[in-house]
Amino acid sequence: MPEPRRITDPEVLKGLSHPLRQRLYRLLTQLGPSTTTILAGHLDGADPGRVSYHLRELGKRGFIEEAPELARDRRERWWRVPEGSFSWSGADFRTPEGRAVADAAFAQTVQDQVERLEAFVARKAEWSSEWQGAATTTNTHLRLAPEELRGLSEELNAVLRKWAALGRRDPSLRPDEQPVDGREQVFLFLHAFPEKP
């Protein structure tokens, strides 16, 4: 698995500051390779032209790529998330414009995370008791120096990469061709930051 790509260009990060683009990126990570039609079907009747435009914008910035080998004819256009992950830090954006883009992308990400947690809580009863028992929430108060927090983050990311590799979908297969293995999409989000009591 390649090292995460570090985004430091605000023009690239702009690709994720739009809520629909974040949703499309998430759907592609969850479903695997998909077409505009498949993705629009998961977005409550979203306009396919609008979906197609935002997919091209994500592609221009390297967040997704075309998968032409999956097309059955010339009109069919498949997209997928390339192997590997990406990261960014607001500290990498020094100009006011760059900071504004990083702040907007981060705010959109946090909003999406909270909405997804709220959706799970609202529909928790729809999941089996096995899944309900496996889901977890935790919070911890630590006393750390900046370099210790950085070390903790690196260790946690290494653990997440190991577990992510277990259930990775085959990017060369369409969603309906993926093996059924009892796995579901699991969303984990974690924020670690200093705070004053």
C-alpha cells in the first residue's frame, strides 16, 4: 500500500470542499468502481449531468480515476478511487486563500462525519445485535506533548491501514461482481487535538 499522498495545493483541496464531491468520493470508496448512473441512484435522484461534472472535477484533482476496462461500450464511463489514501493539514496552507480552502474542506468533513454518526444512531435498530455490539464509541483524555500526539497519530494510522487492507474491494470488479463475504462498510472517525480545561 503506497504512503498517503499529502495535499498542500489549495487548488487540489478545493475538490473536496464541496459536499456533493465528498459524498461521491465516499460512495466510490464504499461501492467500488461505479458509473454516473449508479452513483446518481444512491443520491436520491441527483441530476446525472451534475454528478458527472463533479466526478470530472474529482478526477482532475487526482481523488478518483477512470476505469475504462470496466466499460461495456464507448458511452459507459466508470470511475474508481485509486489505491492509497491522502491527507492534509491546515498548517500546510500559509496564504489566507489556502487557509480558507483548508478550513472549508475540514468543516465539510466534520459535518459529514457528525451526520453519518447521527444517521447510524437513528437507524441502529435496523442492524443485527451482532453489529450493534461490535460498534464502538470512545473518548479519552490524555496528557501529551506535540511530538507524542504525532507519534500516537502515526501508530493509529498504521493500525487503520492494516485493517483497511483486510476488506479492500477488488478495483477491477464492478460492484455486482464483488464477492459476498459478510463484511459491511465500517466508518471510523477520530479527532485528537489539544484543549484547555
